[in-house]
Amino acid sequence: MELAERVTSLERELPAMKTDIAVVKSNYASKADLSDARNAIIVWVVSAVFMAQLLPVFLKRFGL
């Protein structure tokens, strides 16, 4: 395969590659997205542990 044929082939495939890259960029999470998700999970876990510690005390105090 000669160089001109290879270049022509690459030029034909370039729009499809650009589209694929755009799809990848739009679908993957950014560092900010991961950080937000991480913080939400940490808050949820801390809240769940905190409530698990307080719930028996309140149930005992109110006689439930």
C-alpha cells in the first residue's frame, strides 16, 4: 500500500474517529464528577453510622 493510499484511507476514517472521541468525552465522568460522587458517598456513610448509634438511645429513652 502506497503512502497516498494510506493517507486517503486515514482521511476517510477521520470523521468517524472524531465522532467516536466526542462520544467518549461526553459519556465519561470528569474529576469533578468523581469528587462529587465520592463526597456524597462519604456523607451518606457517616450519616448512616451516626444514625445507627443514636437510634437505639432514642428508642430506649422513649420506650419504643
